[in-house]
Amino acid sequence: MTFEEKKREYAKLLVNAGLSIRKGQKLYLTCPLEVADFAKLVIKEAYLAGASNVIVKWVDDEIARMKYDYAPIEVFENFPEWEALEKNTLAKDDTAFMRIVGEDPEALKGVDANKIKAGQKAAYVALRDYYKLQSTMGFKWNVSAVPSKAWASKVFPDIDVDEAVSRLWEAVFGTVRIGEGDSVKLWMDHAAKLKEKYTILNNWQLKELHYKNSLGTDFTVGLVENHRWEGGADKDPVDGRPFFANMPTEEVFTMPHRLKAEGVLCSSLPLCYEGDLIEDFKLVFKNGEVVDYDAKKGKDQLKLLLEGDEGSRHLGECALVPFDSPVAKQGILFLETLFDENAACHFALGNCYETNLIGGPEMSEEELIAHGGNISLNHVDFMVGTKDLEITGITKDGEQVTVFKNGTWAF
């Protein structure tokens, strides 16, 4: 396939598998202005698939940075009522949402952290209906990525920018199985394989998982009772057709108990947080909470993350990814969580997903917490998987089950 053919195939994949657009459905597309040419391919494919209307919101790194640098904090403390009305209303009205990322990983480096926190808090309150529906798959959504010059230059800093963009495009294509045949079919087959894994895990209903590797990780995490493993495709809330909230995705994930985490977790990949890299860090847990931490680089940023709110020191997600996933095989650090989290087993500090608990979507926040779930404004994934990672599951009867061996699935 030529480069242009791969781009068209990618756009078609996002519309027909990422979102499985239905005839008459609206699409709300958020996209960096720099990659408008690719957005036009997506828009055309959406209309060809039967979309009734495509609403586009353009974003730009420089404009976003200017707002953080010059706008008063009151602007961030007050989320626009009109914008909240738009997104909350569209979410309730069977709209599909697609977000294409590709921002400069360092776009927000050095901005006032108070403005970031204020903006997150205001959005959380104003968009409560939108976020609730999103977290419970009440509408279809997809996050994918297209290379920008700034992003590519950070991933490949030692080569010409045009060559960097080209190399990053090819890496992205590799992660989403473009150029290997019928990409939609390949993704449906991939979803079926992930379902096999999480079905076995759901049948086991393990009490806890123990992680150990040569980096120094020696860690036990408890899982909430009646937890539910998920992964791969989700179901359209209207007709049940599969869609993929993330592309790429290689994980199966569930809900850890917010008060049941003991031991040391060591990072296996750098974490890009608010424009800065946190590298070679470790977290020490006791009774589910981070009680100590260290990092060779970015310790202040790690401190900022952990002090975001009370829930930021507890875990909200436990995800399993083999070390030889298509993302990991690219052999690069993408500096974008969408990709890097799919290169290794990971956890997330912060908010949990209600769908990872049977009956969770119908629970109040208080009920969710009582069952072991975690509530936070943050949800930040960090990678711990390695080639020698061993994960042992403990059943309710105390029996041991090998889940991962030598960094990949043992079953």
C-alpha cells in the first residue's frame, strides 16, 4: 500500500470499527488543526458510512498554551455553560465522539499547575453527565492519533522533522494493523482474542495478583469482589455492534481495590505528565495508598500528580498487556499514553471505571467507594511490564494461578 492508501485505510478503520458509525448518527470530531487533511478523510468516511452530521472542534497547541500563559485563573475555574450544554446534550442524543490526538508532549510544560487543576475540576463538575455516560459506555467514543511535527520531533529528536513525521506515521500504522490486510477484520479478530483472555479471568474471579520482576517490583494488589475484566471492543448501546474506544488497544483491565495494594512498583517506561517526563520512578504502597516514592527524573512532577487529590494516591485500574504487543514491537517511546500504555502491563493512579464492577454503573460514588472503587479527578496510567515480569493470581481459596510468565500470557 502507498502512504496515501494507508491513510485512507486508517480513516476508514476509525469510522467503521473504531466507532461503527450507524446511518443517521451524528459525529463530534475533535482534531488538531495541523492534521486537518486527515480529518477530512475521516469526515468523508463518516458521511459515506451514513453519518447525518459531522461537528468538528479544532484544537491547536499554541492557542492552548497562550490561554494558560495569559488568561486569568477565573477562566479555568468557570467552565463555559454553552460548551457544557453542547457536550452533555449531544452525549444524551446518540452522538458518537472521536478525538484525534497528536499534540506536542511538552505543550503544557511549565504552565501554572493551579490553572490545570482548576480547569480539570470545573470540567468534571460541568460535564458530569457527559463523563458518566462515557465511563458507562452510554455512547460510542474513540481516541486515536495522527502525527504532528512537534510530536514526531520529540519521539525522533535526532532526525529531520519531515523524516520524523514519516517514521512516526509508519509506527502508528504498525500499531493499528494497517497494511496487513483487511484492517476491520483484523481488529474484530483481535477483539475476539482479547475476549478469550478476559473471559477466563472473569471466570477465575481472583482475589489478588502478585507482580515480580528484576527492576525491583514486588507488589500485591487486591481486586474488588465481583470485579469485571474488559478489553478490546465495547458494544454500541443502541444496536450492540462492536466499537473500539481506543486505537490501538492491547489491554485487558479491571478494578483494583483502593485499600488493598502492598509493596513496591517500579516503572518500566517513562511517564509523560503535564509536559514533563518522569523517569525511573518507584511507588511504595501500604493499605492501598502510596506512602513513599522516588524518581531519578521528574520527582517534583510525580509529587504534583500524587497530591492532585486524595484519590490520586490510590489505584483505579489494573491492566495486563504482553511485552511483545504490536505497540511494543515498534521499539520506541511514543510519549503518548494512548500508545505507551499498550506497550506494557500498567496501573492507573486515580479514578476507576464503574464498568469494571458488576452493578458499578448503577452505583452512587459513595456506594462505589464502599465496594473498593476509587474516585479522583485524575486517571494517569504508568507502565510496569517487562520481559521478565511474573504475575501470579491468588484465588479466593488461596490457590495460585500463573497469569503472566516471562512478560506475556501464561494461558
